[in-house]
Amino acid sequence: MRHLFWAAVALLAAVAAHAVFALYVPGWWFSRSVEAMAAAHGRNSFFILSPDEQARLFPGLPRYGVTGICIFDVSKGDVTFSANLPDGFWVTTIYTDKAEAIYSVNNSQSGANTFSVSLSRAPSLIEQIIQATDKERPEIDSGWTVDSPESRGLAVIWYPTPENGLRPIAAEAVARSSCAGTAPATGTEG
């Protein structure tokens, strides 16, 4: 009976360890990689990943594609992510700092190769209640907006190319995109 008890304990410990590893380590690892890139490239600015950076951050993507990213931080105000993409297939995905996809659109869904997304911090429960009591708030739900549950995240554009020789041309075209923080409202009007 004692052996059965310890076998059950060992099995439960193995299941718990596997669950912790499978649920939390990938997000932690992604967050760590994003922090390293933020230190190298800065926040709230758009840049093209090198093939090596792309392989480290997104190992499942083909190396011939072009990946442009904006590491955003909405803790001090909204961030505007403006995509200016060439014709062809592309995918834009916005992730939280822990690799949770919160928004995704491709060329067919958007209907345009040029668009802007306003990134902001998702309102707290109390802020949601206050907003629900406002009769008319035209600034809510106007245009493309993404509310992030975390203050930091990643806006990613992936543009595949059929061969490696086309990568520099596609990278130059995707690099026309931008990402910048917007100034917070001062509350004074003149």
C-alpha cells in the first residue's frame, strides 16, 4: 500500500511539473526574448528582424519571410501602429508580452495594405463600469483599436517571400510601417 501511495505522489508531481512547464515557461521565454530586443532596438518603434532574430523569436516561420515588429509599451499612453505594406499576402498579429495573441488580420480581411491600429491598455473592471454608464463616448470604438490586457506587447507583420533573394526588397517595403507613442491628453483646451 505504501508503494502505491508514493507512486501516486510521483505521478501527481510529474503532472504538476509538466503543467507548469507547458503553461508558463513559453510565455516567460517569449517575454525574455522581447525584452532583449527592446534593449537593442527600443520601444514604440518599428524595425525589421534579421533572419537570426526571426528564427529565435518565431522558430516556426520560414526564414525567407520578412518579419517587422513594434515592441510597444502603453503604460504611459496609447501607441499608434501604422502599417504600410506591399501588395501580396501578409499577416499582422498583436501579442501580449507573454505571447498571447490578442488581434490578428491578414491582407484579405483588412481590404487595405495601409492602415493604423491604436494600441492602448485595456480598462480595469472599474473603468469598464464607468464607461458603461457614459451615454455617448465617440472616442470609444472609432477606427481600429486594440486594448491590451498587459502594458507591454508586440505588433508583428509577417510578409512571406518565395525566395531569399527577394527578402531585401520586401524588407524595404515593409519598413515603411511605423510605430510611435501618442502624447497623452493634457485636459486643457483653449
